[in-house]
Amino acid sequence: MNHQEDKRFKVARFEALIGIALVLINFLWWYGFAFGMGGQAVSDYDWILGMPSWFFYSCIVGFILMVFIVMIVVKYLLTDIPFDEEEDHE
């Protein structure tokens, strides 16, 4: 079977783009808080639960946010596709 005709490749490409988008969202979140709030003298930092606020927001909150985003993406956007070619002929 030609891979250009196979719908599984279209689904795989779409899901790969979703994965790339998730990585970019995670990196931009982390970079924005880490370098946006962390570019000052340590004496000027705000502290949350004993951590600098830039670290708390970029690493702790960012991780929790990404876990929820990935759960939503897996539940609503990703598709269960068969890997067996035999099922395509039925």
C-alpha cells in the first residue's frame, strides 16, 4: 500500500505537529518566566515556598500546566489508529 494513500500517515503527521506545538509551548513558558523574572539581582527576587518566583512559575507551575494540557490533548485530539494492514482491507 502506498503511504500517500494511507490515512494513518496523515494522522501521524497531525499528531507530530501537536507534539511539536506542545514542546514549543512548554519551552516558551519556561523561557519567559525563567529569563523574564530571573534577570535581576538575587536580593530582589520574590520567593514562593522557599524558591525564587521565576523557578516556581517556570518549573513547578509550568510542569503542572503541561501535565494538564497533555492530558486534554491525549483525550480530545489524539486518535487511536490500528497498526495492522489487514484491518485496512476490511
